[in-house]
Amino acid sequence: MNDSYQTIIIGGGLSGLVVAHKLKLHNPGHRFAILEKGERTGGVIATHSDQGYISERGPHGFLDNCEESRQILTETGLHLESVKAPLIDFVRYVRLNNKLNLIPQTPGKILLAPLIPWQAKLRVLAELWQPFLEGEPTVAKWVDHRFGPALLPYLDAVYTGTYAGDFDRLTVDSVMPGLRALEKKYGSVLRGLLVSLMDKRKSGADKTPLKMPAMTSFAKGMQRLPEKLAEHLAAEHELFLNTTVTGVHPLQNGWLVESSRGHCRSKNVVFAVPVNSALQLLAKLDPNIPETSIPSSWIATVVFGFKESVKLPPGFGFLAPEKEQRFTLGALFTSNMFPGRAPAGHIVFETLIGGRRHPERLELNDGTLASMAFEDVREILDLPRQPAYTKVLHTVGGIPQLERNYPRLLAWREKFLDARRGLHICGFGWDGIGLNDMMKHATRVSESILNDTGTPRPGAELKGIYF
């Protein structure tokens, strides 16, 4: 390592790689180094390939509705390698009463679908007159208050699929800040959405027709994304693997970074690691940090392969809310989503186990996990007794759970960074847990470094809810 850099990036996951990519693209002379404690880049993104079956230990893809993500694909040429599964063409299911209940793709079809009784649909409209719910309510409490209890199993499925989380612990201010802001400003989410839509039409700012996004991956799996971003980084010059950062200290005109390779100086330091890894280092800089860790959920994936004589239901897969008391959280119909994920003449799907509610299930041995997962889905998917292929995969990182006090942590970050020029914080769990969240905020961090401006402050964005 050199003695000094313009920017040190702590972490070689997606966020760190995006920051490095942007710096190198827009200022090739910018001296930076990524310090990654592991032996590979990519962080929680990890594709598993075995005997012609391709599956994921981490994220299975990302939606194509984020401008920053689309731009990164174009800059790297990955837009030519991407494969997409449009949400409008692929149905999703919620497992209720041991049946697969199809979730339509558009609001109009959802309204007409027999998912909840008509009385419950009218209760949803009563949201217009519900009072603002004070405090820091959980997602379950907030949805019940604003829209009624009939929607709870479906929202439970959403947050099981997104966070492997517990919507009785996740807070609405943390996971849906945009909707919460509308509630506070207009006294109603529905009223706020209507006003926002009308304002856009009046201003002419929204001329693009409303369309459903597509799930995006790559022919050989999600690992291709970090591989491509790291492709042009010089090893032992710009990218240092197996390098653990042990401390960051302020200097008069920059920062001193201590690592297992020694120490170096830098004008800028980017914490681009998962939130809990960052908090361990940040606590040394500020003893008044409000949280030194946040909860995480872990999952296991059991991959099943069958001959093509087995037919999966059409669509992406299904999720099971907690009230169903199933062993699996749901299943992803991988062969339906992306081509080439199984050898010729075979199909593959993946079941998910564990999560925030049932970490004890991950203590079972792989054989027990596989057999119990198979029994849980065998009848509902009309499967023969034995799969042609079975593999148990464990995630390489936990999923941050945005529960109580998470907004307070973000507020602390804003004040903390305001007082420390050249310091930036992004990464898994800081501004959401989606790959789009990470690529968007990492892009903004790189822009602030290149323009020598303060740390960007993401606002409360409205995000679509997808199963």
C-alpha cells in the first residue's frame, strides 16, 4: 500500500465497488484504494454453480426502475449481459389456507381480485379519515390502523420476502419513510398519493406511462455484477483483499486509516460496509453513537432440481405469512424467472428458511433442512418423492433489520458527517437493503467526492411494494 491516497474505501462489496467505479470513470487520475477484509469482492452477492444448476446465496436480482443502476449497467456494458423477468408477465402467489393465492400485477386487478372481502376493501378506503398514528409504530400496527386487518397476511408476505423479517418488529418509519411522510403531511396516504399524482400531471413532469419494472439478473448469476465492477481494478494497487481495517482517526487535513497492512493517510474515507461492520469502527470515533449494532436475520436456501416432467406453477414463486405456520418462508421458481439456471431437461427452484422469526431452524443439519423443506412444499407444488438434485446454501451475510431506533441512527449519521469533512457512510443496511438502494447512494457518495461537496442526504423516497 501507498502512504497516502485521495480516497480510501472500506469494503469491497457492491457499494464500495460502485464508488470506485465512478471515481475511476469520471476522474482516472484519482488515487483510491479499496480495503476488503475477505478474499473476494461482492459482499452479500454470491452465486453458486454446481452440476449445471445456478442459484444464489444472496440477492437474486434487482428491479430495473432505478436510474443510477441502469446507468451503471450501461457504463460497464452489463446491459448487454442482463436477463430480465418483467413483473407484469410473472404472477406471484401468497400461500394462505394451504392454497396458492395469485396476486395480480396491476392495482385495478388487485381491487377486483377475491383476495379480501368487499367489506375489507371498503375499510381500505376509510384510510382517508384515519388519524395520524403517533410514535414509531411497527409495520403491522400501522397497516392495521390505516387500512384494516385484512391486508396483514399479504403485507407479512411482502416483508418476509424482502427482509426475511418480522413486520411486528420492522417499523414503518424505517422501511416506508415515503408513505409515512405522506401520512404526516396530508393526514392520509391515499390522499397524499392522489395529490402527488395530480401535481405531477399539472407540472408535466411525469409524462412517462406507468409500467411495472422487471427483475434483472445475469446469465451466470448475480456474481457477474461485482465481478464486472472489479474487473479493471488493479490488485495490490487499487484493490487490497484480505485487508482488515482496525481504526480510522482524524488528522488536521484528512484521515489516518489503520489496517492489517499498516496505516495510510487519505483526504476521504468511505465506510462502504454493512451497517453493523461500520458501527464497530464508528463507535471508536464517537462514543455517543446511539446504536452499536442493529438486529440481523439469516436465511438458508434449499435448492431442488427436477426433470422437466415436473411442472412448476407459472410465475416467480410464493411467500408464506407467519399465520400459516409453514417451515419455509416461501419458494422462488428460478427456472421460470431466468433461463439457463438448470441443466438441459431439468428445472430448479429454491426454498427459503429461517429469517428473523425462526433463527433456530438454521441450527438444524443440512439433511434435516432439506427433508423438512421438501415436505413443506411437496404437496402444494405436486412434486414426486425425490428430487434429482438437492443443495443447502447458507447466506454469506445477515440481512439488516430496520426496526426501532433505526431513524435515530440515520439522524445521528447526518449530524456526525456534517462535523467531519471527507467522511462518508454508505453500504448494506444504511439506506435500505436493496441493491438499487446501494447503487444509488454509492453513486451519490462518489459525486460528492468528485465535486468536493458534503455528504449527500437521501430524502424519504416513495417505493413500490412488490411481492
